[in-house]
Amino acid sequence: MEIKQSEFIISAVKPSQYPTDNRVEYAFVGRSNVGKSSLINSLTNRRKLVKVSGTPGKTRLINFFLINDSFYFVDLPGYGYAKVSKSEQSKWGLMMEDYLVRRPQLQKVALLVDCRRKPTEDDVLMYGWIKHFGYEVVIVATKKDKLNRAELVKNNKLIRETLELDAEEEIVNISSLKKTGIVELLTSIFKDSHIDE
């Protein structure tokens, strides 16, 4: 899959604001500051398609990006940022649940975790949530440039054990900074899809 065209379409807080053209969707989710915006920019070869904020917890909406005039990448709100109030976190949770429950167009969810750290309780909860709603999940371990090969192998094992991944579920290690793992991730996201390449 080669991404040649990408554009921001809409930010939504409720289902009535979602695109209505029935194109398939691939969602990206992860805790605040895990590198979600940078990853989407890397996948689309657009440095500023998604605004990269220095302030964790800044993405508070569901953002839809039309790719190749064919399908959507969906950027879900980051979670787990302590300085955001409980009521605000609850709103984000309901917003994401609404999306996961009511979106038959959603094909697959990429769950981002930091390859340097053990997945948090929120990561484990989100993984369980995605599986509960019946979606395929791709685990994306970000910031691989921060670890050497041995550390990466060790931490991938920790991620797999903590999330209790099924044997067939892969972990894709990426570095948005060095643009490594991007092709592998695109291959994993679009495996078994019927989108024309």
C-alpha cells in the first residue's frame, strides 16, 4: 500500500458528526504522548497533516483523515494523562466507546504502546476493549530508535506477556523519527483488506 494523498476531513465528538460516505476506516489509539500524531504523519508522508503537540492530552476529538480518496485513518483521543480531570477522561471514554460500538466501517485498530515501557493498565484495558468489540488489533511499539536490538526483543516479550496477546498477533516496532517500520506497519494494517493498491 502506497499512500499518495491524505487530507483532514472533520473532527467529531459524536456519531452524528462522523463522515457518512461509508468508506472503511482504520483507527489509531494509545496513551497521551506515545507518538500517535507523529506516526500518522509518517505513514502519510505529511509532516503536518496531524498537529504534533508538546502537551500530552491535547487530542480531545476524533479526527478523520481521508487517505487516497479511498479510506479513512481515524485518530482517537489519547488516554491516561494524569493532569486531565476525571470528568474529562470519562467524556473521552464515552466518545471512544460510542465510536467503537457504532462504527461498522471500522476494519482494524492500531494500538500504540511505548516500546521502552511495560504497557499501562489503561493500555491493557484498551486492548481488552478493542477485542471485546470484535475488531482486529495491530500492536504498534513506538520509539524503537531509543532501544538496541537486545532491549527491543526483551521489551517486546514484556509487551506480549502484559497484554496477553494471542500467538498470531504481531507487534510492529516503528520509529517515526527514523522512518523505520513504516512499510511493515502499512502491510500489517492492510493485510486481508480489499482496498485497491
